[in-house]
Amino acid sequence: RSKLAEQIGYVLTGIFLITAFVGAFIWLLRKQVSDFSLMIGMAMISISGAVLFVDFGGATGGHSSPWLLMLADVTVYSCMFQLTAFMEGIATEAALPGSTSYCSLENYVVMRNL
């Protein structure tokens, strides 16, 4: 097993743990802030985190820090993961259970998994 593969595993574990902590924090915030405000906030944080994916090169023309890339990944992944959960909840609530239309809950569940 290579040292690089082991390091990548540690980094991915860290990203997933931070995402779990962000999810718990969002769950606590939902009692005080509206879902719409949380969604807008997470979208703005995610967009600002996406800027960190750009390699600006630094003063010497080399590559930016790998920690900057990890910060971008943690920021975008954790916020987008939570936003996806919010959007699926909204879609599930909007679906019409038992109807024969395209907007039925059954059709939504099938289309979501495709």
C-alpha cells in the first residue's frame, strides 16, 4: 500500500467528518433560522469556496498550496451536500402521493435514482 493512498484516505475521512459536523451545526441552526435563509447562506459559502479551486499560482508562478485545495473541497462539498438534502426534502413535500401524474411521489423516487 502506498503512502500517498494512505494520505488520501486520511484526507477524505477528514472531509467526511467535517461534512458531518456541518450537518449537525445546520440541524441546530434550523431551530432558529428559516430553511430558506440557511439555503441561501450555504449557497453563498459554497460559491465563495469554489473560488478557492482556482490556482492563482502565487508570487513565484508555482502552484498554490494543497491546503487551499482541501479548504475549497471541504467548503463546497459540505455545503452542497446539505443543500442537496434540503432540495430533496422540498421535492418530496411537493410530490403528490398516490397520484397518477408525473409529479407523484413514486415517480420522484424513481427519477431521483436514475
